[in-house]
Amino acid sequence: MKTGKIFGLKPIGAILALLLIAPVQAAAQMDRPFQTVPSTYEDAYDDMTRMPTIKLEQGEAVPLEGPVDRETYLLGPGDHVDVSVWGVEPPINNDLYVSAEGRLLVSPVGAVEVGGISLAEAERKVVDALREYYGSRMRITLTLVGPRKFRAYAAGAVKFPGAYKLTALDRVNALLRAAGGIRSGASRRRVKLYDRDRVLIREVDLLQYQALGLQEDNPRVPDGGIVEVPAIGDYVIFSGKFPQIYGMDSVKIRNYQTEPKTQFMVEFKEDETLLDLLRLTGAPEMPDTALIGNVTVSSGVPGKGKAVALTSRMLEEPLIKGRFFEFPLRDNWVFVTGSTNAWGRFQYRPGWVVQDYLGQAGGPNWNGSKKIYLRRKDGKQVRASAVDPVYPGDVIYVPEKFRIERYWAAGVSLLGTVLIIVTR
């Protein structure tokens, strides 16, 4: 009996042990929660699956976008350069680093001030200094071997604000990826880039960079620079599929009048039009590529405000905050049945009402009733008027008229039967 009790307690003891160990392991992981996540930058986290960061091995060269511009690249503490003198045997090569004071210690001339000046200007200063020693017949070059590393700061609406290690070639989007990306409800079009003294350098439009791919829209981060992401400004909601608004804020709007879809909050700037915004988001994927007449425009959530079809005027007028634009992903249909001249299914048109679809169906036939019913997509049926709005999937039903002659024969027969039963 005693042995049985002991064996019966073993599973319970094992479970208790696991429950005690698990919090300890979790606490240990919380000390450095991102240490196993591959990243270009130390202690950085990246959840943007389209552009994952990759950990660089020790000594591996920094990936470059192309040749470094010697006229714009500014040297700073930690830059790795080579100063070579050609025309002597053997050639003289100096493997040097810019000092913390911004100096280059070049033998045999001593310190040359290069901090904060361009690579081209620094080469001219080094050449002038060395020619006093080697003469004017020697060829002297200064070459950037490896860009310096420094700390920059991600602030505002990013997932993990703080300091991150960058190189002098890294740009704004690289720092934001390292900081975990932009939070929901934050701006992608008014990202602020400051220098180390918090003097605004410029506003960065990452949606424009994403759409056009121009590096001028994604500037490099300076030493000690700060990238701050503010809250989103004015925005409209797009429903549909667009090639260039992946990873943006999205909300689910479920309503019986529309298909459940993902809606995107797209920020716009002052005086921008729908056409301006579509140039950045890319052309929507629609069965019919014509925007006018096929796109639904409403104020807020569909069903809460009046929905109308997009017009040419709306394409070019300044956007209004909170407008909802629905770009259909597939053909939508409205069904007309009952006593009509041409019942069937008809292409859904934003803003059309009951009488518009009845007109497409040729109107009620000679036997059609004046009573019209509208069966919504959720199965609810209501008595409809000619001006009631219609949505994709709705069914318009025109019943037959009540005609007394149809029931005359049945009524006479029923009356005769009653009389026979009564007179027996």
C-alpha cells in the first residue's frame, strides 16, 4: 500500500518540478530577450518579414548599395582608411583609423585634421601634407577601407526605443527595422531625422521611399542621430489589395453589407488627392481597372454613412480625413428575381438604389406587384422603396399582383363543397 502511494505521487512530483523550473527559465530569458534573434545590430529585434536583418559575422564587410560618394561621405572617429604612397619601391601603405578627436595620424608628417570633412577633401589635405616630405612626383591616395560604427537613437512610436549600433552607411529604414518597426497608429510619412543636438535635419517619407525606391527619400543617419516616429496624422481608409502598402496599419471591418476584408489606414499630406496617394500605394487589384463608377466612397465604415460611386471630381480634389474607399477585389453581383421582364444577376454599382437595378431588369412585368422586397445578404428581408440603397449580394424580389380571377374558380368550388355539406 505504501509503495503504491509513492509511485502514484511520482507523476505529480514531476509536474510540480516542471512548473517550478519553467518560471526560472523564463526569467533567465527575460534578462536578454533578443539575444537569439539574428540582427545586424546588437540587441535589436526585427519582425518585418519582408526585409529581415541578417547577422554579420566577425570581420565580414558591410554590404554596400554601390560605390561610396567621395564628395559627400564625411569622415569621423573610427573610420578605417588606407593612405598609400606610390612611385617608391616598395609602395608605402598606412593602415589607419580616424582618432576619437577626428585626426589621422600619418607617418612621418603627424596628425592631419579630417573629422567632419568629405573623403575627397581629406585626401587633398593628406596629399598636401605628405608632398612636403615625399615631393610632388609621388602619387598619394586615401581610400576608405571600412565605415565607422557609432550609436544612433530610435524614439517615438517604435516597438523598442533606444540606442542602436549603426555604420556610417546605414539609413533611416535600417534603424527603424532594428528598433522592431513602426508601431500601429504611427506615421510613416512624417518621420523626423535629427542630428545629435536634436536639430531637425529633415522629414522622411517612407511610403514615398517604399513606392519609388529613391535613396534620397531614405537618408543616412548621422553620428548620434535621432530618428523619431510621431503619431499618424490625417488618413483615409483603403479596402482592397495594393502592391505597396504591405506592413501598414490595418483594421478588420465586418458588416453584412460588405465582404469581411482588411482595411488599411493610409496617411496623406495637406492638399494630396486620391490620385497622389494611389501613385504611392500602387494601382489597386480590381476585376475592372476603371476607378470611376467602380470604387465606393463613404464617410467612415460602410453602412454608417452614405455610399456613393467615385467620380472624376473626387479623384482630383483634396482628401478628407476619415473617408473610406472600397476597391472591390472581385466582381460583385445584385440579383433581381420575381415578376420582372428580365430577371437575373447584375453587376453591383456603388451608389445604385433599387429602382436602378429594376431598370436594368426591364422593370416589373404586367403581372408584377408594386410591393418590392429586398433580401439582404444576411437573410433579413425588408419591404423596400425605390430609393433604398443596395449592396453586393442583395436580392430584389418583385412578387406577383393579387388577381381575384385566379382564385374565382377555386372559390366557387370551395363554396359548392360547403353547400353540399350543409344541405345534407
